[in-house]
Amino acid sequence: MAEIVNLNRVKKARARAEAEAEAAANRAKHGRTKAEKAADRAAEEQRRRLLDGAERDDAGEK
């Protein structure tokens, strides 16, 4: 004879498992450590300073 199963519990357990899988995917996709964020900010600041330093000032020549 088959075991009696509460269908509501099965549906809720399945929904929890799917939500956890989606949360794990989002953490992998969007989650970054504080060090990674700081490194990106430093790289962006360095890139901005390099571009600003190479900018030509042609306003006075026209």
C-alpha cells in the first residue's frame, strides 16, 4: 500500500526548494564581496583620472 502524503506539504516543500535555488542563482549573479566592490571603485577612479589627465584643453585656441 502507498504511503499517505499531504499534497499541501509537498507543494510547499517544492516551492521552498525552487525559491532556494533561485536565491542561490541570484547570490552568484549579483553578490560581490566588499573587497571586490572596493577594487572596482579603485579601478574606475584610476581610469577616470587617466582620462581626465589626457584631456586636451582646446577652448582657448579658437
